[in-house]
Amino acid sequence: MRSFIFVNFYFAAVGALVSFAIFLLFILTSGKVSGILFAILIFSFSLGILRFDVADQPPPSVFESEVGSRVAITGDIVDEPTLSSNNQKLVVEVRSAQAETKILLSVGFDETYKYGDRIKFIGILKKPENFITDQGKMFDYVNYLRKEGILYVMIYPEVEILSRGNGNSVKHALFLVKEKFLEKINFAISSPESLLMGGLILGERAAFSEELRQDFVDTGTIHIVALSGYNVTIVSEWFMKFLVFLPRSFAFGAGIFVIFLFVLMTGANSTAVRAGLMASLALVARATGRDYDVARALALAGLAMILINPFLLVYDVSFQLSFLATIAVIFFAPRVEKYFMWVPQKFGLRDIISVTTAAYVFVFPFILYKMGNFSLVALPANVLVLPFIPFTMGVGFVSGAAGLIWYGLSVPPGFIAYMLLHYELAVIRFLASLPFASMAIPYFPLALTIVIYAAFIYHLFGRSLKNLFAMQARPYEKKF
């Protein structure tokens, strides 16, 4: 609620104190569980408001006063540069005695910038502005950057590198490994297949041409080059296969450690973090012999991420899509599978079709509301491509890792990977070229979106809620 409307900080603080008093009252008197749970609910609600208030700080006045002026600023590049077809973007953290903030720079390709570079840049300081997408939707660019702590932008400033090698040494090492790994893949696999491999393994899609990126969007396959639980789990499973000769507990521990490093290496975006947390919890459950409740793992991952960054809940579309798709896989796919019993299990086709259908149907209203893009070929595209993705990632990983040892070792697995990638790109390009592949829907009402998801919730959880209320009503029935 605090993400949508302002709630006074003191009101939330008073609510927390009152709920604590109610909690003590029920504990010391009747001990009713319903009263105790009500107090905990109000207390948690108040803490959520307080947490958002802590994060929702006003922009620093020292920078606000300089907006629209030409200024000279010194700061550190705190993430990998993001490359596009016409420029590169640098996230620069600026710290001074008065305040600190992040500024997004758009610069040319005349210089190679790296994480940890300390730079001095001179240009006009601006605030980001929202814009209209190709589908006719207003993109909330201001809050998209705000969730990452970026409050200002600067377009093509004069930049001077003052020093290199600042920042975290672990991130330096991981980004270096990533750079060398992609270099070996690019040696063994030609472009654009190498770009797709980089997207599959490391979520790298910044170097995609606009045409290729649009083909992925039009065919509903953009998710395969965005780090998801699917990709992260495949990477951890492949790594654990290499460690099969080691003790089981050590292999699981190494798998979790690799997941952590892998998520950090890929930039730690919200989708990758959610996937990494859930994959780690799954490995912990397997290592300890405990049942893995994927729904609880999803809730725990979401809770941890929102506690760290409250802006993710409303302002991060990737976070929202990732969770909606995972909910569909957990709860909706088993309901859909019965309609695909005629599909053979060979190569996991039945699972792929049922999961893809469930995920696409479940996120479809949200995609229409947020993005206005409707793909008519998403199902056949995913059915034709997804069965080959795990093996493609496997041979691609082997090719890149072998190339780190000696470039000649990367060629044989690289050739196999190239053939698979070539097929996958051919399918995506062919389906995207069809005149009816996708359509834009500029306006899809929020009220209708809410009604559709209310119907989904009732369909998926209605019986469980009825049983819960029935169980609570029985004790009172006995009294009468």
C-alpha cells in the first residue's frame, strides 16, 4: 500500500506500538490465536510502511540545485557498462561530504570503460523523464531508474578516466572471468549465434541488434535470454555434474556458492536474484533431505528481496513478471497438464508445452496492461526451442570453459553449440517474420487486469480458502 499512496511515518509507528499492546493483551488473557495473528498482521503492516519510508528519501538538495546546469562531477563506475547499438551507459556513484547519489551517463564508444573506473565528467545534469514505447504505452522510466538508486542522467558528457581498479575485488575478478569466457565463446561461435549463447548462459543481450531483440519479443522467447530460475538451475546442475566425484555435501555447498557468484557476475538483477535464492533453497533442501516447498521458497525469496529494496514490488516489471511466471509454473501448470496428455513425454515435450502454456496464459493480462504486446506465435516458438536449451547451454559452457584452458579445445563443442543456436535463431526469425506474429494493444484497463487475476486466484485457491474458513468455523459449531 505504501508503494501507491503516502502513509504518515508517525501513523505507522503508532500502529506498530498499538499492535504490540494488542499482542500482549491476548497473550496474557484469552490467548486467542485469531487475536494474536491480527496483532502480528498490523505490526507487520506498520513495519512495511516504516521500511519503505526509510528507503523513500528525498533527492539530495546539493544535486537538485544543479539540475539543468553544466557541472563537473567525480565518481566511480559501480556496474558493468551496458552496451547498445548507438551508445554505452555507465552507472556512476557520486559521494561527497554533503550527499551521495547515482547518475546514469550515456557516452560514445571512443573509450573503453570498466567497473571500478574513477572518472571525472562534465555535462548538463538532468532528471530522467518518462517516455512512450513503440506499443503506445507510457514507460515509467523515472521509477525504473529510481529502484536502482539512480536519480539523475547526463547525456554525452566529457569524460576523463582518473584511475582504474577501484571497487570490490571479488566483482573485479568475476567480471574479468565473464569477459574472458565471452571472448572464448565469440572465438568458437560466430555472431549472431554467439550473442544468443551469451544471453542463454549469462543473460547478456545488450549487444543484440534492435531487429533481433524485437524478434525475441514478438515470438515470446525473450525470457530465454533473461536470467531466470530455469537458466540458473541448469548452470548449477551442470556444475554439480562436474563435481560428482566429490562428497555429496561438498558438491551441494559448491553448487550454492557457484549460484551466488554466478548471480553476482551477471549483474544481480532482480530476476537473477530471485532465481538464485530459489535454486539455492532447492539445493539446501536436497542436501538436508527435507521437503522443498517451492511456494514457500518463492514467498521467502520475495520477502528477502523487498526487505532489501522495497521499490522492487511496484517499480520493477522484471520482478513482477518473474514472480507471476513462477506462480503459474507452481500452481497453474498442474491444472493445465491434463489437457496435454496426448503429447508424448519424450524430450520433456509434455512438461514444456503445459508449463509454457500455463506461464503465458497467466502473465498474458499483465503483459497487455504493462507492455501492450500480444504474441500469437509464443507457444509454437517455445515448444520448438525450449527442448534444446539445456543441451545448448551445456555444450556452450563446455566450449567457453575449455577455451580458458586452450582455444583449440573450445572448437569441437563450439561447433555443436553453433548448430543448435543456428536452428533456434532460425525458428525465432521465421516465426517473427509471419505477418500475424504479434500485435500491439496500446490500452488495456487496470480494472480488467485486476478482475482477471481475481478470477485466477479464485480458480487456483478458492477451494483451499473455503476449507480454511470451514475449519475455523467448526469450533464455534460445536459450542452450539
